[in-house]
Amino acid sequence: MKIRHNIIILTAAICSCNNPSIPQQKRDVKQLEHLIDGEVAISQQQIDTAPTSHIANNVKPITTIKFNEFVVSIQGMVIFDPEKMDQLQRDTVEIDAEVGESIEGSYISILSDQINDLKVEQRYETSVTIMNEGPHCDLTDWKHFNSDWKSLKQIRNGLFFSEEYTDQDYRSFPSVSMDELRQKVKEHCGEEWFKLLAKVKSPTEYPSAVSVSRYFLRITCRRKDNGKEFTKFIIIKTPMGC
């Protein structure tokens, strides 16, 4: 069942209620380096013939996103509706990560013989979520903190390593009054959720929390045949709450 944002969501996932959207397990960098260099090096043939998300040799899945000019492969992130990624994407694509999944600390491979001057940037967005043990109400259509774009390190031609964030990054949010937050919760989530905030003094005090709700990748490059620059965007929505 796909999780839809901006509604009350029920999940049985086990996570930290202080940091509701922090990935359950950080990527093992050395292991990923070994996989990339050896057993699971990504090839164009694999991308053309394999399902969008797959698990081989007991390694984490590879999600592939196909654009006209290139193919993006993200190693170690499980998404909802992987069949959607079998389609050719337009300039911007939105995908939903499964609970506990994240792009952070993942290898990103971009394969193409049609482009040069490749640049990949990443940023994130935070939102407020109100938690009630299992159910939670996400205010993803309200205010956000948006980080600056940061260029990703290119390890070798077409291979990048995604940015990772700290607890402090996850809690970054614009200054808001509790009256303003309570009113928004009352309008969007309902009276019972509004009552949960009666004694809460800040957006980061349980059962309120601030965490990452979306990641953004911006991929910029030029076509070899005409030198024209173009940009593609990948938006990754991540479940919130606990």
C-alpha cells in the first residue's frame, strides 16, 4: 500500500521517536565500495535487462531511473512502486522511499555516452510531523526548512557518493509560534491531534517532531552532439513519524 503524504498515516515500523525519519541503518561505505568495484558493478546491460529494484547475491537493491539521455542507479534504497521506474521519465521524477529507507550514504551511478560536464547536487527539506505512537500526521504542505544545494563528490567517471546529514540537520526548521503550529494541526489533522499539543512548547518536542520529508537530486550536464546544457531532478519522498 502506497503511503500518501499530507494525511494521517498508520505504520508498524520501529524507529526512534526523537528522530523519526533518520534511516534505520547507515550505509557501510567499505562494503559498498567493494560491491561497486567487484561483485555488483553496474553495467548498462544490467540496467536494460533487470527489474528496476532487485536483490542479487544478498546485496542491497539497486533502483534505476531512466531518462532519455542517461540512466541513474541508486544503490541501497528500496522504493514503493518500483515498476513506475521501468518507464522513461521526464525532466522531473518523484519517487517514494519505503519506511526507514534513505538516499543518504548511497552510491549514485550515471551511465551515458551522450553527455559530458556532469554535475550532481543534493539538498533536503524538513517538515513537522505529529505522532501518536503508531499513527502520525505529516504537515508536508506547510512550512519547511530547505537546505542549500551541495555538489556530490565524484569518485570516478559517473560515480557519486550521496550526502549524509546529522541529527541537527534533521531538526532544522524555521521559527514558528506554537499557536501557529497548533492552529495548523487543528485544521489539517483534527481536534484530537490538536489536543496532543496542549503542553508542547516547541515543534521538536514530542509528540511533535521535525525531520526530513524529501531529498532532491539535481543532475546537470551537456549533450555531446550539440553542447546544450540540461537539468534533471529526482525528488525522493521519505515517510515521517513513529
